[in-house]
Amino acid sequence: MKELKNWFLKNIDIKLLSIFLAIILWLYIAGGENPMVENFIDISLTQTNLGEDLVIKEFPTNVSVGIKGPKNIINNISSHQINGIVNFSEISKEGLYKLKVEVTPPKKTQITRIIPSEIKVEVEKVLTKEVEVEYSLIGVPEKGYSLTDEPRLNPPKVKIISAQSVLENIKQIICAIDISGIKEDLRKKINVKAVDVNGNEVKEVKIEPDIVEVSISLTRGYPEKQLTVKPKIIGKPAPGYYISEILSNPDEIKIFGNYSKISYIEFLETIPIDVSGITKTLSVKVPPALEEGLNIVEGEVELIEVTIQVKEVIIQKILKNIPVVPQNLSPFVSCEIKPEVVDITVEGKNILIDKLEEENIKAFVKFMDNFKVEQKVKVQTDLPEGISLIKVEPEEVTVLINK
């Protein structure tokens, strides 16, 4: 034991220096094999502490972070090991906010950068609205069968819960019912969905309940419906003409057909009637345009007499600076008219007004007293046949008699 102690203490300073140098060398080698490195990685972004009565209008899905640490750790870090968090604990009402992104680094690493370090978010109030459930029918029942009445939905109304901006985009809550080939009463539970004006599903909404029970009753035969006839007009009359009246005889027709089709029809259109270029009344007999599966009830007229009446367009025109001339003035006197010209507004058929020129219009004044030096006289006009006077501006002029 003494010999071992003597050996350990012999040249102790050299031995300690050797150990120190060995540690330095090991640290140098280890540091060279596993240096500190920095890398950028995209991480998911989540929100926390948002009030139940609030909702975020738009929220980014990820941010990019710079992370620094030993090479062997950094190379093995995946994006799902780090989360970016946006804390809404201090947000209590709707509005536009700028909030900090918080990131907790894994052990032995540090976050050097967050891009972006802050995000802008718009917070909205969560609203609840009660709406009626509507339905759409897919297909038709077995031939010879039809719906007795409208489908019954239970419940008929549901609650929709979402941000105000989302609720404003919802046109209807709809239940699609497939009745293809059914030949007996139907009862089933069907999911409802919210759709926008284009028929696209709106998913950012909660529906309570999101399932309704549908009941459908069938009957043999087909329901009937009395519909107003609406002639379908294409084209336009000749220039200068317009359609003044459209008459149909009969003006109503009774049809029958499957309930799923007949229930949607509000009026009965005819096949198209072309009125291009017409200048006088047109009378034609045309059939109604019936969708497949719909028919005219026996005994009803199958051809509809349609009368389209046209008239010429009546338009107005202003003729400016028409000279005013005197009439019935004694040859022994002269006069001065103030103002010397007037503006005349006239109206008539388009074909006549188009040809009307200023020289076709005459404006004049008549007066009985040739000895009154100054007098106010109403302006009169002489117009071509078919042209009506609307107004003269000014209506009166001042006449100065020069004796």
C-alpha cells in the first residue's frame, strides 16, 4: 500500500498535467464531432385560452423558427416536437389584434428566431341562429307512385352556431332526400348541412342537431296542379317598336305528375316564341314546355294561343333656338321680339321624330292690339302631323311695337 502511494505521489505534477491535457484533448475531439449548429424548421401554430364566445376568423397554420443546439440533437428534431402557441387569455371581445408567438425549445437547444414573431388575427363573436331546415329531393318514386304531401322533418328547425361572417354566407340548411324507386312510405334519419348561395357546403359552422328524421308518405297516382301560362319570348321587335301586351288563351292549364317535380313549378312556360323584327301584332299557337314526367290533364287545351301586341316607341325631342315670328301685325308698324328664339319640346313616334328638323317647326306670336307699345304674348307653334307639343320655353315673349 505504501509502495502504491509512493508511486502515485512520485512526479505528481507531471501526472496531473497529463490528465488535464487528456481532458482538453477529449473535449476538443468531442466538440469537433458534435459542434453547435443552427437550423430553420416549420412548426405548427396553435391557439390557447380563447373564450368560448369568441372565434378566430383566420389563423395561420405554421411559422418558421430558427433553433440552435448540438448537431446530433438538431439533426434529430422533427417539426411535430415543437409547437408555436398564441395565447388569447387577454382577449375578451371581438376585434383585430396583434399577438406574440411563443415557442418552447427542446432540452439543450434554444430558439434564435421566430418568423413571424407576431401575427395579426381577427376575433369575432360566436352567434347562434335558429333556421328552418329545407329539403331537396333526389330521383323519383317507382312508376305509378307519388308523394302524398311534402316530406315531414323532425325537428323542422335547427340551431347554427358560428362567427357572424360565416353565418352571413349561409343561404340554407338543407337535407337531401333520395326517393329514387321507392314504392312505400319512407322514414329515415338524414344529416343536414349548411350551404352558400352557390350550393357549396359551409363547414365552419356547428349545427344542433345535425341529423333530422324524415317521413315521406306515398300514394298511387299523381297529384294535379293548376298553373298560370307564361309565354316565353325571345328576340326583340324592330327598332322603334316595343311589346305593349302579351295575351294567352287559355291563361291557365291543369297538369299532373310526380309530386317531387310538380311541387317546384310555379308557372307553365310555353316553348320559345321569336319576335325578332316584328312591327305588328303576332298571334301563334304553341304547346307548353313540359318537363319529363309532367303531363296535361285530359280535357285541357294542349295548344296555347299567344298574342303579342307591339307599338311604336313614343319619344321626345328638344329643338333649340327656334325663331319667333309675328303674325297679324299691321303693315304700317314693325316690332321687336325678346327673346327672339325659344326651345320647343315635342313628342311623337320614333320614325317621325327621327326625321324632324328645326325648319319643320314654326314658332309665332299673334296679338290684336297693334298700338300697345310693349306687351307680353304667348308663343304658339305650327307642328307637322303626328307630332305633339310638350312645352315651349319661354312660354311668353315681350313684343315691342315700333310706330
